[in-house]
Amino acid sequence: MNWAIQDVALPARLRPPARMTDEELMAFSEANRPCKVERLASGEILVMTPGGYRNNRREAYVVHELFAWAERDGRGEAFSSNAGFNLPDGSTLSPDAGWVALDRLRVLSESQQERYLPFAPDFVVEILSRSDSLAELDAKMEQWIANGAKLGWRIDPFARTVAVYAPGKAPMILEQPESVAGTGPIVGFRLQMKRVW
């Protein structure tokens, strides 16, 4: 399947004639850089515009801080938005930042590590951009948790709030926090919010 995005208003939902395989999705993503591409549980392909400067800066900061902490902590690995995860519901999503425990990664073969990971990250971060719908991003956070993520942060830099998601709990909204402390899988991680706002 040789698809490319040309003259299509983004974000866009595409309905391919047949469900894309992982290999086709990877090729489609590569052919349409720098757009962000995800496969929904329905098989539809969601193509999003790349983030603007400020949103990219926020994302880079969060990934940097999470990566630096993960290197010091040694219990897992951090990921940027370029990493895809095949979820139990059939979707393939990419968080803005994520973390997976090493014991889950070590059981994967080298071949599996070159592909989309076959599970949800233990921890995910999604950052609202100007082009995002808050309701859709909150639904995505619920989807992460329903598919196995143990903790998620939805950051709204415009309202300066962080919604903390965890299984079996209603989201906890933090209003203008100076920092957010990790719990559960990422206990010990703390994100200073000044550079995110």
C-alpha cells in the first residue's frame, strides 16, 4: 500500500481499504514525516500536524527530564513521541513521552524491539497543543489506562493544569503545580513545571 498525504487538511482520519499491517503503518509514517501517525482501534489512520515550536519545546523538555531520571534510576527506559505501542484494543498509539520497566523490555526478542512494542507503556505523558481537542486528549488518556498503562499525566500548558490518571481512579486535576511527583511505576521522578508553562 503506497499512501502519501498531499493536499489534505490535517488532522485527518483516513480509512484504508484494508487494515494496515505494522510494516505498512511504519512505511506510511516514514513516507509522511514529519506528521505524527497513529492507528486507531477501528483501523482508521489518524494523521496529525507536527507541533509548533513551543509545543515541541515542552515535549522535548519533558522527554529530556524523564530520560535523565530513567538513566539515573535504572529501572526502566524513557521514550519520545517517535515510539509506537500496539495496544490490546488493536490501536497503535504514540505518547508524547513514556516509560517502560526494564523487566518488560528484557523479555522481548531483538526483532520485537525493532517494531512497535506489544503493550502499553507503564507511564505516559500527553501534552495539549493548540490544535488538540481537550476532550479527545482526555479520551486518549483513558484509552492508555484501559490498555494497561499504570500512570498517565495529561498536561494542559494553557490552563496550567496536570490531570493525573491511574487505573480505577477518577483523574486528579492539579491546578498550576510548581512540580509533579511521580508515583507507582515512576516513584522518584519529579517534573518541574516552570519550563512547561
